[in-house]
Amino acid sequence: MPTSKTGTKVRSARDPYADFLRSFSLLVVILWHWCFTILIWGDNGPGATSPLGFTSGLWIATWLLQVMPIFFYIGAYVHLKSWERSAARGERIWHFALRQAKSLAIPAGALLLTWVILGIIVTSVFNVRWMGTAVLLVVSPLWFVAAYLLFVCLMPITVWLHRRYDSLVLVFLAGLAVIVDICRFRYHLPYVEWANMIFVWGFAFQLGYFHGRISGSDTAPRYSDGRIDWGYQSERNRQLARLFTFGGLFLLIGLVFSGLYPGSMVGVPGQGSNMAPPTLCIIALTIFQVGMAELLRPWILRKLGKGGLFARATAVFTRFALPLFLFHTTGMALSRAVEWSIFGTESEATNPDLTWWLLRPVSIIGPLLATMPVIYLFGRRWQNKPEPVKARTPIEDDEVGDGGDFPTPAEVAARKKTPRHE
């Protein structure tokens, strides 16, 4: 293994801020579902809405709380760096992409199949006609998993495009999204809007390949033990973060107040949607949120490096982020079932009054308690081990990259001989 100028061995490491962003984006989605889902019972069973349809001006909060673009963005970066390490060990990119997709598709598919079978059984045995609607509500967040899996599988193509055409790929994806929206809103062509599932989310994913340049981690100095100073941010990268933040914000303002697009970045019943399918607004939102994330990166990493409550809570959630996301609607369904069996369906508030808002922190408790046993029984194998942030003194070093050099063939062989413990 190569050594740094101080003679310290250089070891590969995960980017702790990438772990944080992936986990934080999932946490926001989970808390949004738990806190702000309003279930209204009708003739066909439960239907979901949110306080956005009742509260004027609340849509502006979705510009910060709709964080799926960040998940696609940082997920692409993590997969790219993982692929580079795998490539050094001789793994082909198609094999890598399918292996990565499989690790997420298996638990998501198992969850989907379980709920479909449960819905069929309950409908057939107990003649519960609204069970299909309930199952659809529980599994609906998996739509984004399917979209994300598509881009993981397409990595051999998108990585080739990135290396061959660089930022021109982003220009074409954004341009094609513009054309789709013109065909959708000006010429009302049927079904053309669904093409933006590729162009808009593809833009967010492709932008993640540039994270090393955007953040400056590709050229950041190393610590004395050879690891990257992940909190380093040059003035040039700081300025780039500002350009992303305000450029994306002003583009978002222009699009929303043009009258063509709704203000909310999540779907609101009875209004148009920027998410299903996505519009050009989501590209603007991606640029804005990437800039915001970079402006906050040094501060977040300093907080994580102090090892306080924030760092400990982040480490715990990062470890369980994936299983918690997969099973959080299952826990929510179990919690609501207990609540309705005791108090009846009329206990569900259909209008977000003052009492409803005051109870939002309490609304997390039931779904969380119901989700924890599900994770313990079915989700422990998909836990993530986050990279700890340690406070060290950076030094200048010519060897820079994504956290360290790749292991030598001898080290790879030694690792394969070492027993692994789950």
C-alpha cells in the first residue's frame, strides 16, 4: 500500500458527509410521512392527503423538505467511488451495477411481495374491499426505489457518457426536460411527461458524478494518517456552492411564478404535480439543494467531529437508514391499525387545526415503536456502518482522491482469507 509523505499508510475511507446526506434525505422523507400524512376515510377506504392542501403558503417548505434530488445526487457519487475501488480489483462495471441493484432490489421486492400477498389474503378471506387501496398507500414510497434502481443498472452507460462528454451530458438532460415540459404544457401531448422520469432524475444522478469537483474533495489535502480532509473547502468551491444555491433558487422562483408550475415540490391532491412525473422545477431544485448542501458541509462535519449528541444520533440513524425507510410505512400502517381498533377511524383528523399541529412531534412515537420490531425481525442485515468523523490536523500531500488508494492484490487476497462476521 502506498504511503504519504510522512510515511503513514494511506487507507481508503468512505466520505462521512455523503453518508450523512443519504441518511438525512431518507430521514426527512420518513418524518414527512409520519408527521404530515392525513388519512381520510371514504367509500373506497383510506386516502392520503397533506396539510399543504389546507394551509396557504406552506408549499414553500417543500423547497427544503423535498430532498429526493439530494438522494439521487449523492447516491450516484457513492456508487461511482465504490465502482472505482471495485474496478481496481478487476470487477466489470456491468457486474458491479447489477450487484449494487440487487442489494436494494431484494429487500424492496420482498416487502412489495409480502404486502401484495397480504392484501390478497385479507381481501379474499375477510371481504375487505378497501385492502387494495391500503396496500397501495403502504408500498407507494417504493416508486422512488424503482427509479433509483434503474439508474444504478444504467451506470455502465452513464459513467461512459460522463467520461466521454463530461458536463455536456447535463446540458442535454436539462434540455430534453425542457422539451418534454413544452410538449406537455404547450401542446398537451399525452403521456410525454413520463419521459422526464429519465431526463429529470437522470440529471440529478448524473450531477452526482461531479460531486468531487463541486465539493473540492478531489483536490482536498490529507490528514496526517493519509485520509482526506472531508471538511476542506477552498474559496473557489465555496463560490461555486453559492452559484448553485442562488442560481437554482432564482430558476425555481422564475419557473413557479411563471404560472406553469405549482409551487409545491410534492404532490398535493387537486393541484398539478412537480413530482409525478417530475418537471423542470425538480432540476432547479436539485441545483439549489446541492449548493445548500455544500455551503453547510464544513459546519456539519465540524458538528459530527465533536462526537456529541448530534454525532451519536446521526451515527445511529445512518446505521438503520435503509431498513427504516423500507419499513417505515409498514410501521405506520400497524400503528394506525392499533389506533383505529381502539378509537375508531373517526379519531383521524381530516383538517389540520391547532391541536393537530401541536401533536406533530407526538405523532412520530406510534409509527416508530411499530417499525422497530419489524426492523429487528426483517431488516438487520441491511444496516449501514457509517464512517466516523475524527478531528485531525490536515497536512499537504500530493496524493489526493476519494479517501485513499486502492488495496494491493496481496491485501485483497488476505482479506478474502479473513472470516467475515455479519
